[in-house]
Amino acid sequence: MQASAATAVRDFRDDARARLLRFDPLMLVATIGLIASSIYVVGNATQDDIPGDPNYFLYRQAAYAGIGFLLMLLMMRFDYSRLREWKLGIYGFLIASILLVYVVGVSARGSKRAISLPFLSFQPSELGKVLLVVSLAAFMTDRVRRLNDRETTSRLVLLAVIPAMLVLGQPDLGSGLVYLAILGSILFIAGTPWTHFAALGALAAAAIVIVLIAAPAVGVEVLKPYQKDRLTAFLSPGENQGKEAYQINQSLTAIGSGGKTGRGDEATQTKLDFLPEHHTDFVFSVVGEEFGFVGAALVLSLFALLIWRALRTLTIAKNFYGALVAGGITAMLMFQVFVNVGMTIGIMPITGIPLPLVSYGGSSVITTLIAIGLLQSIHAQARETAAVKRL
Amino acid sequence: MYLDNERRPTLTPQLAFRVAVVGGVALVMFAIIFFRLWYLQVLSGDSYVAAAKDNRVRSIKVQAPRGEIVDRHGVPLVENRHSFSIKLTPDKLPRSSADRHELYRRLGKLLGLKPARLQRRVERELKALPYSKPTVKQDVGPNYLAYILERQDEFPGVEPESEFLRLYPHRLIGAHLFGQVGEVSPDELKDPRYNGVSMGDRVGQAGLEAEYDRYLRGRNGAARVEVDALGKLTKTLNRVQPEQGEQLRLSLDLNIQRVAQQALAGGTGRGAFAVMNVQNGEVLALGSQPSFDPNIFSKPISQKKLDALSSEDLGKPLFDRAIQGGYPTGSTFKLITATAALESGLITPSTPLNDPGFLEVGDQKFENAGGVAHGTLSLVPALTVSSDVFFYQLGRDMNEKGMPLQLWAHRLGIGRKTGIDLPAEEAGRLPTPHWRDTWFKKHLTDRPWSVGDNVNLSVGQGDLLANPLQMAVAYATIANGGRVLRPRLGMRIEDATGRALQQLDAPTARRVKISAETRNAILEGLHGAASAPGGTSTPVFEGFPIPIAGKTGTAEHVGKPDQSWYVALAPYPNPRYVVAVTDEAGGFGADTAAPMTRRILAALFDVKENGLVQGGGAPD
């Protein structure tokens, strides 16, 4: 086994070109389609946002996509299994970069999430999503023989909860939830016993009760009031007149008024700024208003395609680690898509989670493209291995 | 080394199942999202389109200018002035109190107002009228306007509003008639009289503005504009032009009003007058002294200034003595006593009565003014020389069943409202046995009715309270042979160019039966009083080309100077106008009120006078 693997690895080095050709074309189509929609929609929605510079967001998003695309290509050629060896370094970097935000972070709208770099303000919590996937998958792989061990599960939980709590303190509720989703999927795909999940579920329920009800009752506020408002506003947008309900109502109005084929340039919810955060968190509402059901369905179909290919990559991965990474990335994408889109159509709370690839923002776009590059790498190596086996 | 890693994981049933679970979750989620989108966009899209339109389209009220008020010759008395006021839109104000505080601070600095007071006032107004737009400052200059409009980010919820304010070009002249315009109150909104008026509209709150509000108010226009989320105007969609209110033409004659006010101002400074057509009730002049400049009310006025306008020291300028004043009228009341005595059959015009200079009724002794004795005389000379004793006897004799003096005074309009088209009229008081006895029972007065009360009333003294307009109506009734007119100021409704839209019909007059004999005897007596030798006002009207019938009156007040009265009918013997004048501290009727009346009559009949007439003549 060891020998064949060594051969395979050597093979890849000899023929990187061939490996590149073994990528998943459907996944690439979905990726390019989403990136293209993003540049078009973000560009269109922000024409009037910065007076005198109508294409500010368009150019920046295009640049981020370009950088991300290059990184994705790079990842496609990269042997992802090497990441398993670097797990400690990666995990250390993840924690360190999040902590760094507390020290040198720049504030935006009341939260410190980003570090200011020359070209973009870098959000460690975004990159952290993919870093957490590769490190968590590695820790899991190490203990694959002791899956039934409670210690395995609790270690994993601890490893994920630490960064989740750290980003929650920034405060970045959305990323924290994504981290937990990643943890859940890696445990799930690895084969953690149902009893452990049941225990974790009970623990989570207890945590929610404590955070939302018990702790405030004794005067300890774990979540900031606005976070609690966001989480509960979607339950009754009509009654609640706060900012959160306002956002949900404007988003529903935008999407609903789009109708079947959209309002195009008549999209007043977007153009007149009624829709908040129309290039970031609520970008899907812009799609819904400007392009209607048809446009929204198209974007969702691209996501469905992407998620299908990600799941497929999971099933063909040449090794356990690859399967876990693919599983983690799938969960990361799925969770963000459903929570973000669900938020815009009023069936999920507002959590500040971006729509992968489509929402404006360098950190998110680049992180997602890196993750997709990893998926492609897993896919390519799986097919390579299969090809070698067939020989 | 990485043993597990090197194993190509066969798709174990467990993994296959778990992947299927994940795929299933994805499928379910996508299905939910698709159905939700279908519901939102395809099934209920239309209502959301309407909501989006609602969001961006605002209807802005464009205030209609009120109709102007002009005098009988079309001279504007009340006009409009365009101005801008700064208002707050409550739902656009900052939510946090710190931000609001900051906004008030900035506004206060800009407008020169104390922020705390500004905030208090706004909050008080909002509490009283929850959905109104409180006014921060009225009538601001264009530079403030531009400053705020250019800095909407710094002044959220602060909006200038175009407004028309009333302008009174003649200032003190006619000030009491017009009333004010103010924002409609919640109670008024419920009144059907204010149909079509909405919150924040300005309506007439007093005087003619209130009486003729439905003609004057006009129809507000509206502009439908598109705004962005910050409320900034992006474009105007359409506009409905406001329609100015209709013009009200009064029977008032500005020239006569001015002359009368000037004449009054030349007296002791507190008095009133009424000038009316005796045939149709048209009021040509109606005023009260001291007057005020109504322009001060087109801006918010400080309580201190308002108090000053109602203060006794300054003579209560806001008080309209012509229709709200209540005075004993002195001898001018003798016209009513004479009418009652003649019509009740107590006397005939030729019945002689002796005037020895005094009359004793019980233990009371009533004397003529100045103590003179006129001897035996009939009604006409008694009116001419204003014999008190003659009328004392009539008053004494009419203190009997049926109380003919009170009956006739009531018929001629004493103690009741004249029905003029002004809202704040007072009825005054006609003393009757019933009234005094009731008061006595309630311990409001020290004694019940006695014959002396009727003796006092016969010469317009005692508990009588009447105003110049009531006296004008009573005199007009004798002059026109029995029609008790309802005085009116509003003549017709016109469009802005003066074209008549609607004639305001003269209200039907109440009729009383007065014989021609009675009328002629009384007019003759009054004519004598102004022209015959010994007439109380003969010296005052010496050389006046228009023959008049006029009666002096001197009302006595305990501890205060006498009040001067004069009521004239002109021209004699077929009068067209009645002029009633009183000066609260003018002394004898001939001293002040009569010369004032002469000035007014001169203006009415366009008589050129050389210099001012001096008062003087016999006491009455």
C-alpha cells in the first residue's frame, strides 16, 4: 500500500498537467457561473453607492475573483494530503490569526473582524473556515480507529469550539456557526456513533437554553442584544419594528417584487437603498429583485450543482482524509448557502453569513475559491488513483 | 506512515448512508427554498411590487394658499405671504436619544434656539398630536433652508415645508374681525364642518377666518415623489397643483373703518364703534380700541406678549368691545324706552309729562343730569333735550305685569346676540325682575328687583349690559320700520380675480311691529337732539350738511369716569346708515362720542370737513 501510494505521488509530480486535466468540469462550470453572476450583480447593484466611482465594487470583486481563481488553480495542482502533516501549524495559524484581530483588528460596524492589509481588509474568520476544515479533518483522521471513543468526539468538539468562541467574541456569530457546521459534518462523515450526536444535540440544546433564556434571566448576556434580535426577528417580522425586522421586510419586498422575471433597472428596492447590505449579506435579494424567480433559480441551480459535485467528490476521494475535507467543505458551502438564502427569504435568522462566491468581499470569495480548489484537488487525485489502479 | 490515509476508502455502507443523509438534507433545503421563492415571487409578487412602490413613493402635501379677504371695494385686507418653516418628521428622527440630542443641539445652534427648550417643545407637541409634524421654526430665511437641505445627513428628519402665512397690510385696521389661522385640532377634525381637512392643515381659528373657513381654505395640492431609503428625493412623479381658497368680499369699507379707528384713537383710547346699513344689515365698519397688529400672530407668539395683549393695563387689545363689550348705554337707551311706552300704549307722542328736575320713587330720588328742570314736555322734546325725569316716569310706569320695557328691549335685540357673522359675540344682559330675583336667591346680589331698577333701565343705567353693535341694530330697527337686522360682514364669495361665485344672502330679518307714528315721533325727537336749539348734540353737528338723528348717552360707572355714547341715524328722515360709538371714559356723550360720530359720518357721506370738531353741549 505504501509503495503504491509513493508511486502515485511520484506520478503526480511527473505529470502535473495530467492531474490538472482530471479536475471536475461541472464543478468548474458552477464556480465560474457563480463568480460571473457575482461580478454582474454586485457591479449592477452598487452603481450609485459611491458617487463618482460607479464601478468601485465591480472592479474590486473582479480582482478578488481573479486572485481567488489563481489560488484555486494552485490548489488544484497541490497534493492536499500534505496539509494533514501541517495540521498543527495550520490550526495554530488559525487560532493566532483570529487572536491577532483582537490586537490589531480594524472596526467596522461595531465589530472587529478584519486585519487591514494593503489591498484588502483580511478577515481571518473567513479563511479560518477552510483552515478549520483541513485541520479538523486531519485530527479526525488521526483517530479514525477510535471513532467510538468518547474522547475522540470531545477532542474534535473542543478543537472546533475554541475558534468558534473566539470569532463569536469579535463578534462574528455567522462564522462561529459555520465552524460548528463544519465540525458536525466532519464528525458525521467520519462515522461518529449516533449516541455521540445525541449527546452533542442535548448539549447544544442546553447551551441554547442557557444562552437565550437562563443566562439573561440571571443577568448574564452571552449574546449581544442585536444578535438575539437578529436570531428571533425572522419569527415575526410583521410585529417587530426593529432594524432586523426592517431588513427582513425590505428583503422580502425586494425578492417578492421581482416576480417571475425580475424588475431589471426598475429594481427600486436595490437602487434606492431600501435593501440594506445589498452587495454583501443581502446580495441574493438583489438577484431576486432584478432577475426574478428565473434569476434566483439559476443561481440556486449553480449552487445545487456545486454541492452535488462536492458530495460526489466526497464519495470518490482516494483516502479518508480527502473524504473528510470534502465533507467539511461541502458542509461549509451548504450551511452558508442555506442560511444566507434562508435569511433573505425570511425563513432563517439574520446571522451575517455571506453567500459563498456571490456576496461581495475578498476574504469570503478567496476562501471559497481555495476550498473549491481543494475539492478539485481531491477529485483529480481520486481519478488519478483510479487510473493508476486500472493500469 | 499514514496507514489509514493510504487506504482508498471503499464506499462503506455507513458512509454511503451518511452521504445520502447529507444529500437528502441538501435536497430538502433546496426544495424548501424553491417553494418559498415560488410563493414569494410568483404567487404573491404583485403585493410585493405594491409594497416596493409604497416604499419609494411619498405623497407630499402642497399647502394651498387661503383665499384673500377684501373690503367692499376690493381692497385686500388679508393677503398671503409665502414662507418656509422647518418641521420634524418623527419617524425619521434618529432612534437613539444621544443622536436625537445631538440633532437638537445642531438645530438649536443653527436657528439660535436653546436645544433643551426646542426638544421639550417638540416632545410636547408630539405628545399632544402623535402623528403630526412638529414645527421647529416658522418663517425661516432661504439661507437656513439651503443649509439644511444640503446637509440632510446631519439633519435627519428635519424638513423645510413651504407655507403660506397671513399678511395684514393695514395692520391695526380691522384687526378684531379677521381672527387667526392655525393648525386644525383633533377635535375639529371630527367635526363635519372640517370635511376634507387633514392633520396639519391650517384652518381659521377665530373671527371671519373661522366663520368663512370652508370658502377660504382652498384645496391642498400634492406632489408624488420618489425617495430613496434615506428619504432623499430622487425624482418627482406627478403633481397636483394646489387650489387657492375663494376670496371673501366684505361689506366693510376700509376707508370708513380707518377713519373710525382713528377717531376712536383720538379719545381716551378705549371704546368701540359699529357702522351699519339700516336697510340690509351690511356692516361698513366695526372696531374696538385699542387695536393690535394681527401680523404678530402669523408666527408663534411668546406667552409674555400674549399676556400683554390681554392685560387690563394696556386696555386688553385683543378684546373686541364692539361685539363682546357689555356696558350701560346711558340715554341712548331712551329710544327703546320710548318705543316700549308708545307701542304698549302707555303714552302717545303728544302725552305731556312734567319734569320738575327729579322723580321720587319710594325712598329713592332720581334726578336729571346737571339738576336742570325741563318742565312739562311731550316725547319729542323730551328726546331732544334728553329729559331723564320724563323717561324715569315711563320706566316707573312700565314696571307692571308684562314688563313692556323689557319686552321691547328684548324684541329690539338687547340681551341677545345680534347674529353677526363673527363667532365670539356676547349677548350682554337685559335686567329683568326674574334675573335679579334669581341672583338674589343665589346671593349674588344684595336685593331683589324693585321699581328703581326699571327706572334706571329706562335711561340705560344700572345693570344693563349692551354693546355698540346691539345699539346699532336697535336703532336700525326703528329707522327701517321694524326689521331687526342680522348684521353681516361677508357679502360674497369670489374667485381670485374678483368674479362673483356666490352671493352671501342677507339673512332674513326678524320683524317687530312698530307703527309709523312711533317711528316718526322717535326720529323727530332724535333729529331735534342733533339739530334743534337745546338739543344735546346740536353744537357738535352744527354746520354738518347731512341731516341726522342722533342720541347722546352718558353711562355712569361707580368710581370711574362716565362713559360716552352716541348713536346716529343718517340721513334724516330716511336713514341709510346707523353709527354707534362709545368711549369708555369719554365723559358726556356730546363730549367725545358725538364728535367721533361726526367724523365717521363725514367719511360715510364724503363730507369735506375743515379741522376736527370739538365736543361739547348739554349734559344728557
